[in-house]
Amino acid sequence: MSREAFRIGGVDVPAGTRRALELPIARLPHGAMAALPCVVVHGARPGPAVFITGAVHGDELTGVEVARRVLAQVRARDLHGTLVAVPMVNVFGVTEGSRFLPDRRDLNRSFPGSERGSLAGRLAHMVMTEIVAPCQVGIDVHSGSDHRHNLPQVRGDLDDPRTRELADIFGAPISIHARERSGSLRGEAAARGKKVLLYEAGGPHLFDPHAVDVGVAGVLRVLGALDMINASPIDHRTHPRISRRTLWTRALRGGLFRVETRLGARVRKGQALGTISDVMGHRLARVKAREGGVVVGLRMNPVVFQGDALVHVAVLEEPASSAGKRGAKVGGAVSTPAAPAPFRPQASDPEEARPPRDDGSHEGDA
Ligand SMILES: [Zn+2]
């Protein structure tokens, strides 16, 4: 039995082998060729093809480390199927420490791209044709952006049964239903029938150990569930919490933000999550939860402008059977404050006087 080679960038990767490649993207102004580094592990045995992508946003590095550690655990001779890893998609942004490309475009709004388009469009097109097209399943890894850190979370179209199943298997502390955004890698891959999870965890410009650990375990669980690897070393199936609605609390005025909650915390509607003060420390406003739920995103830089997104709360979909489990741990963080202060609306509080617009936006999203 001989399995066909996997063809990528004009190169044949024989079954049962691993190959690192650099796919040429474009020449830089000084003449060097910018290339897309990828690793193909083409298993000796047949099975599905799965891609894992990181750093589509150049400042979001979680996926770089997740891909490296997953690759370290997958051997071509044992693998059923094919793993295509692109740890650093936006090589330009990574070099500049930026979310964007040198053409100032957001790569994750540039899919599916085109061969003769902008630099972002060309890179997007290459990813679609070389990486996404031959795969059936994909995991795109992101981090919080712009001083925001995220609780490890999977985002996907949870109304699609297969995607929901994969999200459950991935087992992040929370799965958030998010429709595909057109122009995104996930959206355009899904439009081509691929099942894609977006794993979002940690903050920009760092390898957050917990974010990486949860991501590696999740990817390996998915590969195990697809019968690509022997997943026996992977622990039990998890039961992630589900959210279909998330809300940001924004700064109603500029100042210095002091956080009084943490990622994974269970919060009640109206609960104080922090304060905004002036330079001398005088409190200007309290920052309160707009709904009860789990803190899934948090601004870490205390210097805030009016309108900045500060705390992201995911409203949980509570299965009837878990109603008694409120206050359980989420993502390793204490989820119920030991002594929650009673909530007292204050008429003079600008948070109360003018609640933020509920735009349902996912700041820092893919
Ligand atoms: Zn991102």
C-alpha cells in the first residue's frame, strides 16, 4: 500500500515523511524574498488533512508556540492523514510586531485574496490555495490584540453540528458561537466546506504558558478524535461552557484603569470589575459588568481612552443539568469572587447614566 505524495508549492512530500518548506510570497524592497514557513507531516497512512495556522495577526504569537509543540508530538510514520502547520502566517507583521501588513491591511479581512491583489491579498490567496484547499479541518490560532488578553476560548459556528463537535473535543474552557466573518481565514475556509475552529488565547507579543498548554492539548484532542494520532496520552473529554453572546464594557472616559477581576472569573450583572481614575488616583468611574457571565477578555494596559474596550464578558448558555454547578472553576481561575460586594446602582455613576452600546463586537477577534 503506497499513499500518494502531498503536493505543496510545487513540492511533493512523500507519505511517511515530514518536510519544512518556505513558500515564496514576495520580494521585499531590498530584494530578499519573503517566504511563508510551513511544515507538512504527511502520514504514512491515509486520513484527513488538517491545517493549523498561527500569527495571521503578526502580534498574536500563541499559535507559533502551539504549532511548534504540536509538531513535536506528531510523527509521520505514525500519523494517519496529513498535518499542515503554518506557525507564522503574517511574517511581515511578526517582523514589525504589528497586527497588520506593510500595506496596512488586516490579513484576516483579506481572504480569499487574489494572485494579483495587494500584498495582503496575495498572501491570503497563497494560504487559501496551498494550505486551506487540500485540508478538510483547520485550527486558526489567535491571541488578544492591542493590550487585551483572552481566556483560552474556541470560537466557531456552533450551529454547525460538526464544528460544534470539534469545539467540544478541543475542550477550551469556553466555546463561543461566532458566525464566520467574511474576509477572514475562518470564514472563507468555511465557505469552502472546511470545518474550522478559531482558538483565541493569551495576549499579544507573548507565549502565555496556560494559553499554549490549553491550545496544544486541544489540537491533539482534535487530531485524536479524527483518528490521526493515538490520543491515549490525552486526558478526558472536557465539557466546555457555551456562550452565544458576549459584551464588552468600554471606558466611558479616559484615565487609568485598575482591574478588579480576572480572566475566567464568574461575574454578576452590575458587578464592579474595575475603576477608572485620574492621574492623582481620584476615582472617576466604576467599570461594571453589563451582564452576568465569565470574563473572557481583559485590557491589561491601564492607560485608557474613552471608548476603549476594557472587560469582555461571555454570557453562558446554561444547560439545565449544570444549574447547580455555578461557581465551578473556568480556565483554572477562580470563577466566583469569595465575597462579592452587593451591587448598588449610583445615579451619578457615568456607567449607569450612559450604558455602552451593545454592539456585540468581538474586539481582538480573529
Ligand atoms: Zn487575531
